Amino acid sequence: MNNRKIVIITARVHAAEAVSSFKMAGILKFLVSNEAVKLRDLYVFKIVPLLNPEGVISGNSRCSIIGVDLNRRWDNPNPILHPQIFHLKNLIKKLVAEKKEIVAFFDLHGHSRRNNSFIYGCNRAVDEGFSSWTKVRLLPRILATKTSLFSYNDCRFHIEPYKQRTARVIAWKELKITNSFTLESSFYGYLRGDKIRMYDIEDYYELGYSVLRSLLTYYYVVKSLEKELIMTKGWLKPYRLFEITGVLAVEELKRQIENERKNKRVKSRIMEAKEITKKIERKRNMKMSSTDNPKRSKSVNRLTVTKNLLNENIDTTYEYDNLISSKSPVNSKVIVRESTMNDNSSSSIVGTTKMLKPIKIEYTQLENIKSNNNVKEPPKNKKLKNDWRSYFPKEELKAAYNNIMAGIDPNDKVTEGSICDSDSNPSEDNIEPDEIQELLCVLHEEKVN
């Protein structure tokens, strides 16, 4: 028992920080479990679960029953005004006087403005130079490897002037405890991947379990480093710090989340590929069935088109004889041919009693089209003229030149019949829908006759 090292853990110095009580509950549950047998053989734990009971009962936020922040009275606590801090500090002084090695001091808190769980520590080991900064960060890094609920990147290892009288700083500076930490946890949640998740009670318990597991790992890590620390005079090289602690749990979690996302993407692509192959197989089977049926194959690539003129809009509806293929065959053109009059399939035109004859369209291969002399190829695009004057008649250019030389602007004096007079009249040029219908009927009758 005398050779065991000491660990001190306190909680709830600020009355409203209830999350520290949940972390303390996790520590106590783990400590009395069978998993902590080896831990109990190595350490003696001094635990204060509730440093400010009067403040909790009174419903205060940070203060004690007399309105004092007890975490700012560690430099000179009063036995009457601050009895909890006074007697706890004397207990630690007694352990130091008895030359008991205090491995760690944890003060559990809750944070109302930041996410995640993290540590406030001091920048270097006690009575050692700045090269000892790695020793202070060893235990927090081990804790970060135990659980993804703890964020090492959010830890801070410096002392602000207004925190000179806190438990963390006094335990480090006056009581000579190197691993003196304030363990903060958000009231709200923590970052998991790229999303914020809310903490639940089990998460705070898990943080308590992880603190004790980290202490067990820390014991063996420091023991393996004893010779190296003696040779380097207490300096743990940074690369050794990272090498010993390994990959942080948060980083490992990020990799797992990224791998899960990749697997989901791969699975979705596989499913898409399977759907595409199924569609292709269906089309092949339907084509095979169409070629097996001679009556149905005659109607392949043939459709009937009926055009209905409704007011100003022209609605074209297609009735497919071939339900299998709705697209034209490869290397084909559309040829419009006349068909016999079919009263059953005709449609009446709005505003008239005349009937339009349905138009049949069938697809013909390009080889057949080329052999037909009546089909003309579209004219090739003519080259643009380089000189703009070539687009106008010489007489018009000459008249415009004479007017300009005489000081007459053709745009200012527009007279009927002059070269600048416009022949277009929007009100007369626009054709009404009724006129379009009558014109189409006349043209159709002339074509039939």
C-alpha cells in the first residue's frame, strides 16, 4: 500500500456543472468493477465527488452558499469561508510531505460554450525546462487514444493570468503535480465525423471509464520510458510521444466513417449497374419476342401521327403500331408519305367541319433513301461575303450615299416609297389562328385533288 502512487479526482466545484457528476459516476462504477483490479493494485485513489454541496442544494450556478467561486480560492483558502478547499489542500500537502508520488490530479468540469471533451493543462513539467512539454501531454494523448469522445486537438496547455488561483494551477505550481488537469466536457455534444452529436449519460460514463483506462496504460508507458527519460533529463522527444501513444481515437473514427462512406458509394454504384443490366436484358428479350412474331414484326418501326390544331397550339399525338420500339432504327431518316383517307382515325379541326387526313410516317434505311432520286440532300452552307456592300443593290447604295452627302439622314426623313421606308407592319403581318386553319385545309384539299 505504501508503494502505490496517488491519483486525486474531484468534481462539482461549480454547482451547475452536473455533467461532472456523470463523469464521476463513470469513474466510480469502473473503479469497483472487476476490470479495475490491476488498477487498484497500482494506485490509491483520493476522490471528492461533490466539492460544493451547499451550492448544489441552493441551486447556484458557480458559487458556494456564501456567493464565492471556490475554484478561485485555492491560493489561500479560509477554513471558515472555504472549508472544502482548505481541507483538501491540506490533505494534498500532507501526501507531498510524506513523499507520496501523486501521478495525476483531475478536476472535473462542464463547459457551456464549447463542444467536445478536452483538458486544460500546464505547459511543462514541474521544476523542469520547456523541453519537458511532451511529458505533460503524454497522459492526455493516451486518453485521446482510448475514446473518440475526447478531443486532443481542443486541449490547451497554458496558464491565463485570471486562472492563477484555480485548482489546476495551484496543484501544479505549489503542490508540484505535473499531471494537473481540468477535464472539461460540453453541456451539449461532441464532433463525430463532420456532425455534432448530443452527449447522453452513457457518453459521460464512458469518459470516466476512459480516464481510468488511460491511467493504467500510462503506468506501463512511463515505466518503459524511465531509462530514456533519465538519459534525456526528463525530455520525451516529440516523435517518441506520437510513436508511443499511437493513432488518436478521433482520427481512427474519421477513417472508419470515410471507409463506410466509400463502401456505401461502391454499393450504390453496383446497384445502379445491376439495374442497367436488367433493363438491357429486358430490351433484348422484347426484341427477340418481336422477331419471333411475324405479324408483329411487320409493324416494327411504323407509327401513325395525327395532328390536331387547338386554338394557337399544335398538339402532336403518336399512336405506335409497334409497342416495343419507340425510336427510329440506326442510320435512318423519316419519310412522310400520303395515305388513304380514313374517317375513323381523322380528327376534326376546331372552328371548321373539314376533316384532315392522317399522315403515316415510316422509317426507311438510308441506303433506300440514297437510291431514290426524288429525295434531295439539304444545300450546303454558303460562305459569308467578306464585303458588307455586296449584300445591298448598287442603286440603293448610291441613293443613300447621295442623301448623306447632301446632309440628309435617311433615318430622320422616312417617306412612303423611299429606300428607307419599311414594308413590314406588325399588325398586318401576324396571321391569326383561324387563318392558319383555313390555309391548312385549303392546301390539304388541293393536295388530295
